[in-house]
Amino acid sequence: MSLTRSRIPEDEQKPRGIAPEQKPKLTKAERKQRRRGGWLDAFSRENLADTIFTGYLPIFVALIIIVLPLAWMVSSSFKPPSEIVTLNPTLLPQDPSADNYQSVVDRVPLLTMFGNSIYVTLVGSVIKVFLAVTTAYALVFIRVPGKNFIFLGILVALMVPPEVSMLPNYLTITSLGGRDTLWGIILPGLGTAFGTFLLRQHFMALPKEMFEAAELDGAGHIRKLFQIAAPVSIPAIATVGLVTVVNEWNSFLWPLVITGSAEKMTLPVGLNLLQSVESQAGSYGILMAGAVIVIVPMLVIFAALQKYIVAGLTQGSVK
């Protein structure tokens, strides 16, 4: 029995690509020249208008709108009144001083308000995230009667401004004895429509095979939630948690309505109290210092956890 060798065309016998080890290696100067060439291509005559109007101009406008007020606020918090109320203002303080921050501490119970904000933010955020995770899981994996109508109600809650329910909440909390208390600040906002909506959409994109395999192993809903759904959804849960923390920390109108004493106020309400005390023109530096104290903690947290926001909002969008 003779074996015949099938002839392969010569063009098919040649490798179609260059192996990685056979590719020419570029020197550091050549790589730098290529990057420089790509950067210069963006500013060529053909691409100049696109580069400016779709790239640098929006960035420049965003810097002016967002960064410049923050920079002015931080700079003014270190300026004396004579450098703020002047015909020739400067961005950087000529004689920087921390007296404005000391004035904030002297005029309002800053440490008490800071502790109140931390307590309200932590307790409210933990409960909100827990309720969002469990509610979203129930809407996806548990046969709840009328869950489509429940989800429709959640969508409606996203569209209704919170000011609409402020009067009923005030009457309810006052009748329960929650006026001027920390739990009175926390209780009305424990439900989070945004977190439930986001996590529900995320849970719907999870592979059903994982949960079917867990059911075959005898796992109940508690195990499937905390051992499967939650661990693989850390970016989405972190996103909901971070947004919730920011909203709780910056909440102003409801704590202002439900509290009356400085000992139960949070930092944003304390800043409003500081504005009432410091009504003179020379107190702008003190107000800026108070605003920095309120904003800086959230800026630090956001900068540290921004990758989870991006991962959580884009997870499942690309497969």
C-alpha cells in the first residue's frame, strides 16, 4: 500500500505572518520617534480642526467649569479677607494662612458634625447597599408575584424628585419621635432605586449556568447570593456603594429640615449654619474653608475608588 503525499501549494507553505521573535525590535529612540510622529499627525493640516474641536477644546472647557472653581475655593480658604475682597484678585494666596480653618472650628462644633456625617453616611450606605443587593437578586432569581410591577415602581421612583415626599416623610418621622435625631435623618432614604436598578441589570447579565449548577449541589438562595452573585459583582456593588456614600455625605435638604440643633447636624448643614453666622463680606475665606472640609473627603474617596466606578458601569457592556 503506497502512501501519496498531497502537494501543498508553495504560497501556503510559507508562513503568513512573522513570528514574535522574528519581528524587528525597535530601539528606544525609534519608539520615541514613532510616538512623536503619531502626536504630530494629530496636528497635521488635515487633522488639526478635528483634534482641537473634539479633543482639546472640550477638555479646556471642562477644566474651566470644574477645576477652576475648586482651585479658587481651596486657594481662597488660605487667603486673608484683604486678598479676597480686592480689585486685583490672584489665584494663589500671597500670604497663606490656616486661620480660616481655625475660625471654622471656633464658630461651629466641627468635630461633632463630622462624627454625625460619618455615622449617617456609614449606617445609611451599608443598609442601602444591602437592600439594593437583596432586592435586585429577588427581582432576577426569585419568582416573586408581580415583580415586573415592582420593578416598574422602582423606575417611577427614579423619575420622582425626593422633594415630593419630603412633607409626608417629615410628618411621619415627627410622629415617630425622630425629629432632631440621627436615625430620623437615615430612615426615610433607606431605599435606593438607582442601586436596585443597576444591580438588577447586572444580575440579569450573569451566566445562568452558575446558579443552575449551584442548585444541583443543593445551594439555597442565601448561598447563591453571597457565594456566587455577590463575589462576581464586586465592581457593580462597589459602584453602588460609592454613589450611595457620596449622596449620603452631601445630603443637605432633608437633614436641614429634620434637625434643629447643632449637635445633630451633619457637615453640609453645618456649612449652612456657618454661612448664617458669618454674613459679613470679610468671611468668604471662612466659608471657603468650611466648603473644603466638606468636599475634600469625598474627593479623596472618589479618586481612590474611581476604577471601580468605571468597571461597575461598563461591566457587561463588552463581551
